[in-house]
Amino acid sequence: MPKTIRFTLLSLRDLAVSAGPFLILAIGLLVLAYSWLDPNPPKRVTLATGPGQSAYEEFGKRYAKLLAKDGIEVVLLPSAGSAANLQLLREGKADLGFVQGGSSEAGSPQADGLESLGSLFVEPVWLFYREAAARQVNPQATLTALPDLKGLRVNVGTPGSGLPSLMAKLLESNRIEPDALRLSQLEPTPATVAFLGGELDAIVFASAPESLMVQMQLHTPGVKLMDFAQNEAYSRRFAFLSPAMLPRGVVDLAANIPPQDMRLVAPTTTLLTRPGTHPALLQLFALAGNEIHGSAGWFKRAREYPKLANSEAPVSAEAERSISSDKPFLQRYLPFWVANLVERMWLVMGIILAIMLPLSRIVPPLYEFRVRSRIFRWYGQLRDIENRIDSRHSQHALLAELGSLEQRAEKISVPLSYANELYALRNHIQLVRAKLQQLGAHQPLQPKP
């Protein structure tokens, strides 16, 4: 091995040994901070969606596609709807779930420790009725208020969807007893078949306009959509409801569907999460929500959703930051896992650095002491030899000790920056040898009596 490389490796070895305790301390602090903060999220998360072909299922697929880009597998858990999703969250069987406002029948989401990732979109209450059935109540075949439904056959959604609970609240607010209507709770598809076949007079959906069932009813002849003339009053009575307007012709401009502006009430759907869900996952879902729900639609303007209002559960801090601002700076240029690690560890790393910087000042003196101690420890033996020159020790014995010391000094390896210390030791050995030879140059030393 070339001497230059050997001396370089020697310097690095001494530096590593000197700085070793501080490196071990810094690494130990980082490991403790990592285990405490747990900055990187699990790679698998469960999202409770809804029935097949529902808007919840479609949105769930979009979330899964976006989070897959960051290496997160989103497992979609089908359910009956909002109320079922709420129960799955309470039982810990789902990490996140779509929940419609007003879905809870017992207890509030806040009481269960659930948090919201913001209001994502509105799900208007679509109350469709057959004109033929409406003529029994109004000669003009038009229904304008919930009391007009008395005596009619009405399907109010399936158990677990959240819609029966919502309708119960709306009917109660109108002082309508449940037995005043002939209520049913059929699945959407069987209910639609029964409705179109004349076995039901009215059918209620609470869904985003992307729902295929809603789209079909809007285009079906002989089916009308009820205009909620009191939609502003409903929104004042219930915090989870918002007034919504379906503009004339927005469904089909050529066919002028609907033929006039339709006033609706719309609960907002939020993405709820159970306690313990990793903050980085919440950030990813909130950022994905900005992309999925931020476009314009029938009931919203561009960038109107997601928003922090109209949520029955407290909004998580991660969602609040993500909704109020764009994607974090580092995540724009670095892979998610790297950017997330730096973002969640930077404060701890700064504290550790503040602690280690003053301590690191000890490293240079330790390094210097370690290198120079290889040389200076031989000065004790050299001084002992020098002290025995004036005694009656054998000159040959002292010269032999001095020669042995010199041989050992020649084998000392030190970095080149400390070579002057090594040469100083060898010069001092020569000085002692010269002194020894001068005192006993022509006669041997006499032994002690």
C-alpha cells in the first residue's frame, strides 16, 4: 500500500475513534427520536367506501390511484353507506371512511374521537316522485314540501346508508310521524325498479350528481324532482345541511333538464378518520382530496371544496394545513418518503445538532491527544535513561536501552501533520545518546561498590 494512502487511512482511523462516542450518541438520539415520532406511515390503509356503483366507491378508486403513486396501498372496504362507515371507524375496522352529515343515529363523531379531513362535496337530497302519484295530493302533480308525502309509498334508503337517519330528522322537523307515510328501505336498484313499476310513489337518494341512479331518474319521463322551497330554513336548523341550487338546464341544455331552477338541501360528505391514523397518511389523503374534489361541478365552483366548514367532527391539523395551502415544498421535488422524513424530523434534528455542536469541540483535542500520546509515552523511558547517566550504570546497558527505544520510535505511525513530533522524539534520543557517549567516551562506567 502506498505510504500516502496508508497515512491517510491512519488519520481517518484516529479521527473516527476520537469522534466515535459523539457519533454513537448522535445516532442513538436519532434512533430514539425516530421511534418516538414514527415519521413514516404504514404502506397499507383501509378506506370504507359504500355500495357498488355508488359515488363513494368511485371516489375511493380515485384516492387509491393517487396514493399508489406514493407507494401507499388503499384497501377499499365496501359498505352499506355512511352509517355503516361510521360504525366501521368506531370499531377500528377501517382507518378512514366517507360519512354523510346527519348519518349518526347515536352519539356524535366528535364523542368517538373521530376527526375530519374536511368537507369534500355535497350530496343533495334527491326526492323523486311520480307525477301520477302526486296528482293524488295536488291537482298540478307537484310536490313542494315534505308534508305533501303523507300517505304515499316512499323509499328512504337502506339501513346503514345514513339516509334513513337523515330523513327521520327531516320528517321530525316537519312534525311528520313515521306512520303517516308508508316507508320502505330497499336497496337502490330494487327500489328503482319498484318505483318505475309503480309500486312506489317516491324514492329518495342522497348522493353526488355523479350517481348513475340520479342521472337515470333525471332523464326518466313522468318522474319529477321535488323542489325544496324551504332549503334555506333547513340549512339554518341543521348545521350539516347546506342550501343547494340545481340550475335550469344544467343536466341537459338541449332538453332543458331541469326546466327550472331547483332548490335542494344538501348534507356535506366528509372523510373521517379514527384516532391513531398516521399523520402522514392524513396529509396524503387531504392533498389527494384537493385534486379529486377541487374541480367545478353542478353544486360547486372550482377550488370551493374541500373546505373546513360544515363538518360535525373537528378537522385534523394535517388536513387544515393541506386544505389551506398547496403541497409542501419538499414534496414537490423529492419522493414522498424522503420529503416526509425530513419534514417530520427536521425539528428533532435541529435540536440534536444544537446539542452536538458544542460537544463536537472536544473532538479535535481528543484527536490530537490520541496521536501525540503515541509519541509522548516514550519520553518517560527516555528521561529515565537520561537520569541514570550520572549513576554508575553500565554504559553499554544504557546504550542498548537507548537503541531499543530508538527502534521502537522508528516504528511509530502517525499522520503526516504530526511527523514533526516524531522527529523531535528521535532528535531527543540522539541528544541523550550524545550525552551518554560524551561522559563515557574513553572509559567505562565503574560499577557501584
